Amino acid sequence: MVQARELVSRLRREIAEVETRLFDHPWIAAVEAGQRSRADLRLFGVQQRRIIASDLKSVALLIHRYGDSPSGRFFGESLKTETAALDALAAFTRALGGETAAEADAGLLAGAQAYTHFLAWLAMYGSDAEFAAAFLVNLPAWGRNCGRLAKALRTRYGMDDVAVAFFDLFAGEAPGFEDAALAVIQGGLDRGVSPCAIGEAAQLLQRYELMYWDALQAAADQAPSPR
């Protein structure tokens, strides 16, 4: 019988190269150097607002699918985190001057939105184990970069704790998250969910994460001038 912890450990080794590219990403390095414009940061917020709004619906669908089971309760906790993130993101947007609805729609980047579209597909057609594995493998990398951005936004851009609360939320440890995710994955394995399907979901989501940052970098490269 395949064990969830061993499977996840193997997956993390297999995507180590993608994680390295995430941690070395030039968009994040530019924020740390104070070289990203406020328009670049606003574009980040635009993408995140649409992503989180979609992820809330995806997680709610999973709660509906799995009800009052360990999986349903796991996704219930995820829903709380996503809700808090959406509230915190609003403070970040306000600190940057916000944007109109038309500007937000015009600023959506296909490469950045691929991540949330894949999560919506998993919520509809995948299993709880696939979704949980994708989250478990992806969120530590996302959290590490959020921690770096939180520090840079304070030191380089003079933002206060309220403005960077979104980044702090993901950078902090979530007690019990890994064990709960592993339990969901193990439950899926025990009832016959394919380890290959679980691995594919985790690997793809991490690559979609890289596409997110690449899309932001491409947009920054095409911008006419900082403002």
C-alpha cells in the first residue's frame, strides 16, 4: 500500500527544480530590490483577487462534494484561510491606490490565471486526494515567497502590517495543515485513487505557479515606464 507521506516526499524531490526556479524568480528579486513599480504591484493584486475569488468557489464545491467527512472538514479550514486572504488583499490594494473594476478586468493575465483554472478543474473532476496533494506541495513554496515579499514591502516600499497582512497570512505556519492534508491523501489512496493522478496534480499546480510569476515578469518587461 502506498503511503501518503512517502508519496509527497517523492513528489517534492521530483519538483525540486521547479521550486528552485520559483525561489530564484526575477519578479520577486526585483521587489526585494525595490525595483518593481506600484503599477506592477497593483497588477499582482488584480491577479490575486480573481484567483482567490475563484478558489473560494472551488473549495466550496469540494465541501459540498465531501460533506462532513475528514476531507470536507479539511476543505472547510481551507475556505476560512481563503476568506481571510481576500479580506487582507483588500488592504494591500488600498495601500496601492486600488483600481477600478474596468482596470482590474483589463489587467487579467492568462498565464497568471491558469493556476486557478486548474484548481477549478480539480475541484470539479479530480479527487480530494489530488486537490490536497496539490495544495500541500504548492503552498510551502508560495508561503516562502510571500514571506520574502512581506519583508520587502515593509523595508523597500514602507508598507505597514495591515497592508502586508495578505503576505503574512501565507508566510506563517498553519498548525496541523500538513497532517490533515496527508490524511486526506491517504484516504484517497486507500480507496483506490491513483498515485500517478495525485502526483500529476501536484506537479502541474507547481508549474502553474511558475507560470503565474512568469506572466507577471512578462507584463513588467512590457510596461512602458515605472509609475
